Amino acid sequence: MAIARSRFRELVGLDEPEVALIARRIEMQDGYVVEHLRLRLGDTEVRGLLTRPEDDTRRLPAILYGHSHGGGYGIGASELLEGREYLLDPLGPAFARAGYVTLSIDMPVFGERASLSEGYAAKALLWHGKSLFGQMLSDHSAALTYLASREDVDPARIGAFGISMGCVLSYWLAAADERIAAVAHLCCFADLRTMIDLGAHDGHGIYLTVPGLLREADGGSIAALIAPRPQLVCIGEADALTPPLAVERAWAELEPAYADVRDRLELVSEPGVGHRETPAMRAAAMAFFATHLAPPMG
């Protein structure tokens, strides 16, 4: 099935709030810089963490980093600096040392916004025909607007990256917003109908429940909206959150969208690997962004 980008935005309830920088504190690290940001998204003050190279006056490529879930409600954007047990090491420093400006913000009910539980927030929104994930995507979109507005960022070279919940944040926002030039996502690409048939959907949080979505779209058709922009999909074949049959069906919907640009769609599929980043995934992501966010020749 195919879905129009405008209809997808409507279904998920993507309604970007106005964004403004309230405060910034700069911290020098070994080989990179950390910025501790306070952003106003609509009426809400939100923490942002940003890493960047030292003393570079050029407009740089950037990465919008979607943090994961993993039951770590108190972590949120801190994942950029502290990592998680299923990441090889923190990606903020790694991306900064590779030449990228990288931003992550606390999603609703995570990090400094964890005063409400996921169930409390999601159930209230579902009663109104909305979703917690729609709110997350709206805030992630506002973070993209802030990132694109920075004087040290080239707005034509912004990528998106995430693992687990951050995977879905990244590729769904890339599907909805063409400002994302390339997206690499790990460990959460799957056909949701198949997930339900297999009973695997219950391993995901209620945040991801979007009313009525499956009548018109699914994982593969959403990812297809990213074409012809470059996309890297990484999955572990022993990951209970992405069963092989669900990945196969999603890929079957996605792959035809890249029929004319096959070199812009990449898959890393590792046997025996569960819900975690691997060295092969890390190497593929770094090479992917180096290729697709590089400055134009000449």
C-alpha cells in the first residue's frame, strides 16, 4: 500500500510546536564540545544535549538523534553522552569526533520530562484520538527546526539516527519531513500487522499505538516515503521486537520505492543478534553518513 506524506502527517498527528532557545551552557571535553540546552517547545521547557567538533567555523553536517526507550524513563537525551547497555558506546562523542553536530532532546515522559508515566500520558491522548508518539514526533520535528537554524549547521546536510524507539522516531520523521537528508535506523523496523499476528507487538510500549494507522500505512510503506533519500536499515535476526517475518514483509514494501536508486537503500541484517547495536552496524552507520552527508564536490 502507498500513503501520501501529507496524509501520514495527519494520521500520526504531527503538529510541530514553535521552538526557541532559552539558555545554553558550553562544556569542553576531550576532542569535542557539549552544549547543555534549554529549549521552549510551545509552552514546554525541554532539555536538549548537543555535541559538536571543537573550534570549527564551517557549516557542518548534523544528526538529529532520537533516544531510545528501554524502560529507562529517567535517561532520555542523556543517552547521547552516557550510552545504553545495548549501544557499543555513547554516540554523541563519536559523531562529534567524526565532524557532526548532533542533537538529542528529552521526549515526553523521558529524562527531565519523566514526571508523568508513559501509560498515564498515552491513555489520556488516546481518549482524544491522539497518540503519545504523535506528540514525540511533533517535538522531534521542533528539535529539527532548531538544529537547522544553527549557524554552525548546514541545513541541507542533516541526517537522523536512532536505535529502538529512536529508530522509529528517526525513520517516521524522515518519512514525514524532507528536511532530513539521510536516515540510519537500528532495531525497530518491522511490519506492524505481522507483529500483531505473531503477538510480538506487546513487547513495544503503548507510546507507539497510533489510532487508525494500520488502515492506511505500515512500517514498510512509511519507510518508502523516505525514497529517494538514502536510508540504512539495521536489524538483528534474533531480536524479538523485529521478528524475521515482520522484517521481511516490511522490506518487501520498502524495497520497490528504491528501484531507480538501489544504491541509496542499505540493509545490515545479522543472524543471532538480538536488540542491540553491533560493530558492523556502527561501521555501516558511520560510513553511510560519511557518504551521504559529505559536502558537495567542487
